[in-house]
Amino acid sequence: MSRTTSAHAKTTAERRRMLAILDRLAKEYPGKFEGLNYSSPFELVIATILSAQCTDERVNSITPTLFSKYPTPEAFATAPIEELARDIRPTGYYNAKARNIQSCCRVLLERFGGVVPRTREELMQLPGVGRKTANVILSQAFGEQAITVDTHVARLANRLGFVSTKDPLAIELALMEITPQSRWNDIGKLFITHGRKVCTARKPHCERCVVADLCPSATITVTP
């Protein structure tokens, strides 16, 4: 078997395994994805900036009041920076986040007329919005297919043996190669949910994992 043929066979096998994993996780977690709460793409941009180094639950606890007080990009952009920092203090790193939010809103107003853009390249022009945040907005706000590599997705991708790297971009590209584009959004939603509930950072609960027989890192012996 040639090297090219061998690589193709491996990729095909990994695609089948990925689809099997996604199908099982989709049956395990059929409900609505428990993520950030928002009512518009703009609110999701702000919520995602706030979610850095912070749980979605903590962000969701303050955003109803926050979005009521600052309903528009103009409101955030013109708020006293110290006051805005106090309002988002529970999310941590509040001084840096306040600066990012104001800079983001100003660029949003100056370059895009206050409307959240719909391409990754344009989204990444907004201060505080990197590739991961852009993918969150594309997938959740606009329904575009994009793989969001957060800590849960990175952890599961490594434990499941699809990658051997912590680099988010390398992980994203590797997962894109073995996953049909129509299922890219599923990776973020399902891997994140499974990472929160079962395949946790400190100790994976392999004894109640529905994909343990498909995982090379499983700590129990499972008969498929």
C-alpha cells in the first residue's frame, strides 16, 4: 500500500469515526444547546467577549441588566469606561474587557455602520474578536457552518485522538478535514456539552460515556 493510499484510508476511517461520535452525542444531547443567551448578533458579540476566562452561566447572569442599560453599540461606546468596567466586574478581567468592548463598538460603528458583519475576515477586524469568537458568531448568530475550538473542543479532540496539539487553528483545520461541512456546528455544540457533563477536564467519566468504545483515551474496557 502506497503512502498516499494509506493516508487516504486513515482519513476515511477517521471520518467514519467522527460521524459515529457525532451521531451518538446528538442522541445523548437532543435538547437546545446551553450556551450564551442573546437576542441579536450584536448581543452575542458582547457576550462572547465577556465569556473569555469566564463561564457562560456567569455571563448570562449579568447580560440581561447589561443589555438593558447598554442596548446599542453607541451606548457601549460612549459609556464611562470605569462604570462599564464595574458593570461587567463579575466576569473577571473587567478592565481589559471594558476596553475591548468599547473599542469593538467604536470600530463596529465606524466601519460597519453599527451592523455586525457576516464574514470571518470582517468580524476579526473588531477588537476583542479573534477567530474563535468569529466562529461562534458565524455559527450561532448567522447559522453558518464553523468549528469553534474552545477548551472543551480542544480537550475532546485530543482525547479522542483526532489531533495531538493544543493549537486552536491546527485543531480547527484538522477537524474540518475529517468532518462534513454540514456537521461543523455540531462539533462545537456536542463536544462542549459532552466536555461539561462527562469528559471533564479534571477527570473524564468514561464509565458513563456513550463514545468510550470509540475513544483511544478511555480508561475502561468497552465492548462495542
